[in-house]
Amino acid sequence: MHKWTRWQDWVALTAGAIALLAPLVTTTDTGATWTMVVLGGLIVLASAYSLYTPGERDTMSEGAHAVLGVLLFVAPWVMGFADLGGLAWTAWIAGVVTFVAGVLTLPQVSSRMHRPAASH
């Protein structure tokens, strides 16, 4: 797989950037802001890593997308900002998008890892 080409990683990166920047344009409080900034930033970093190093530790980075997506989805309830409509909806949607992007990439990664070695 070539660098910077997997569409699922671009989708996750975009969702992470939206989560990261959402506190700038929505009603928020301190805990919700830090939650969105940290989780959004981690999603952006994981996505950039996946885009930059395709084929190297793919399962780990794509699994990270799925886990971070779940964490972002449950964050409004766990961190107590489910009543902040715009920010909560951003977390829920970006969380689902990130999770789905990570899960959709896992079969590609798995099939590449289980191919027979090339003969000389």
C-alpha cells in the first residue's frame, strides 16, 4: 500500500480534526473542551501515522481508530456533556465515523498480513 492513499484514514483524520476544533464553534465547558481536544488530537495523530506508514503496524493503528471512536462516542455521557447539544452530537457522529473507518480498514490489513511471502 502506498503512503497517503487509504481513504479510511483520511476520513478518520477529518473526523478527528472536526472533533478537535468543535469547541471553537459550539457551546462548551472546560471538561468537554479538553475531552474533545485530547480525543480529536489522538485521532488525528493515529490517522496521520496510518497514512504515513502503511503496512507497518497497520493493525495497531487501525485498532486505535476503532477504540478512539468508541471513546469519543461515549465521552458525552462519561464526561457529563451530553446536555451540550452541538458538542455532544459532534462527539457521537465523529466517534461513529472514526470507529467505522477503523473497522473497514481491518480486513485490508488482515489480508495483507496473511499473504504468502514472495518467492525469489
